[in-house]
Amino acid sequence: MKNIDVFNGDADGICALIQLRLAHPTDSTLITGVKRDIQLLKKVSAKKGDKVTVLDISMEKNTNELHNLLAAGVSVFYVDHHIPGEIPKHINLEVIIDTSPTTCTSLLVDKYLKGKYREWAIVAAFGDNMRKSALSTAKKLLLSTSHIEQLKQLGISINYNGYGSNLDDLHFKPDQLYLEMVKYTSPFDFIKDSQSAYKKLQTGYDNDIALTNTLNPETSTKNTAIYKLPNELWARRVSGVFGNQLANQYPDRAHAILTDHPEGGFTVSVRAPINNLNHAGELCSKFPTGGGRKGAAGINQLPDGQVDAFISLFNETYLL
Ligand SMILES: [Mn+2]
């Protein structure tokens, strides 16, 4: 019997698996990718009796492969917070899915494990830019403001590390980062350890985010702003966290960040206004390679010819 862990390469996916594997250590095959590489079940080869754990990737985008695994006699444990589509009913499928905009996969795992590795769940909630949920969870642990700030910085930098067109854009491959961090039962030990990956992660984030200071929106209204980022490595890496930063800075405004896609067109990140976490997933799902959650979503490759259509739909959606 083989264990296969399939997880999104962002903070939420990685911290969800850290919690599960600290609680239930086991040898497993790791399958992950850049944050936008979500059709991960395609990469799974499993047979009857194997156990696949799936974290923080949309079931809707993996539905055929999920059906195939179940039909082959594989057991699947699925935890996620993206719009799932139709959830199959199967004796070998255990599902924890909650699409509420105030929860993320790591918070769902935290609940499942009854708070056993809660600090890692807080890191993830900050990574997914769910500040309110992160803070209310941190309150339960009676953490000091400066400790909360450390978990927040870590969450933001792990999330930052997941962005890029391909694995070569990233400072750390997500599976490497997972293996490095799962050695620490507490994220504070990872942060404190001068030999850990933390410093490189933090420096990379600081450098890239500093470069966004000079950017101006391509278009903006009272309710929306659209940024186009230059076709550079730093811009591909920082696009997601830059969107979160704008969302936090202008909580009543919706944001879209467009970066050049290497094969043409654009990669799009959408952030709903923090004060109205709605419609982002729906909006992006109207485009063939789009999807996501109510508060945060994206389009993997928006063809040049559909940019205008996207911009008008985006403005229409959030002018309401
Ligand atoms: Mn997530």
C-alpha cells in the first residue's frame, strides 16, 4: 500500500500537509507544483488499496481523475475550500470541503486535528490572506502581537514562493520547502533556525515586493483597479502577494493583476474587495482556464483577444 500526498504549492497546501504528517507520520510520495498547477491528480499513479490525500486543489478541476482513482479502488481523503462542483458519493472517499471565504484548507485540517498543530494553520491563513480568521485563531493560542506578526510574515513568504509560471521561477520547489518545514513541530522553530530556508524566503519576498512600489494601475475606478506587471521573473513571483497587499490597502476596491503568460496572453489574479469577498471565482470561471474562490481567484492563461472582455466583466462585477 502506497501513500500519495497531493497538495497545492502555496502556504495553505503546504501547511495543511505539515499538520497532517506531524500528526500521522508516514512515508509518502509528494505531488505538487507551482500554485497555479492545480490539475495535480493527473500526475497520480495509484492502484487498489493505495491512499491518496488531496489538499487545497479544486475538486472540480480534478473530477475525472478523482472518479478514475475511486473506480480503481484507491481511497481518497480530500480537504479543500475551492468550489468543488459535484462531489461524488463513494465509500472510499472522505471529504472535508467548506467554501466559506473565512476558512482555508489548513484551518479545516486544524479543526480535523482538534488544533494539534494550530500555529501552522495560522501561518496558512495569513498566507491565504484571511487575516480575520488568522487573528481569531491566533487568539485561541494567546500569542503575543510580535509572535502573530512572525507567523504572518512566514505565511506571506511561503505563499509568495508558490507563484511563478513554472518551478524554475520559484526560490524553493514546494515539495522541498514542505520537507524542510515538516521537521519543525512549531513554525517559530523554523523561523528561529538560522540554518533554515526562512532567511532566503524572507529576503526574496522583501526584494520583490519593494519593486512593486513604482507600479501604477493600468486602469482604475473607485471600485476597481487593474495592474499589468512587466514580463520579469520578480513580477511573476510577486503577482499573488502584490494582489493581497493591494486588497489589504484598499479594502473596498477589487483588484486584478495581469502578468504575461510565457505561451501568450496573460495570467490573471483577481482579489475581491476585502469588505465584499464575493464573485471572484465565479468571474474567473467564465474563462476556460479560470477558477478559484469567492474572495480570490485567477485565470491561468487569458488569451490576448479576451482581455477586453475580461476587463469589462471585471468592472461590471464589482461596480455593483
Ligand atoms: Mn488555500
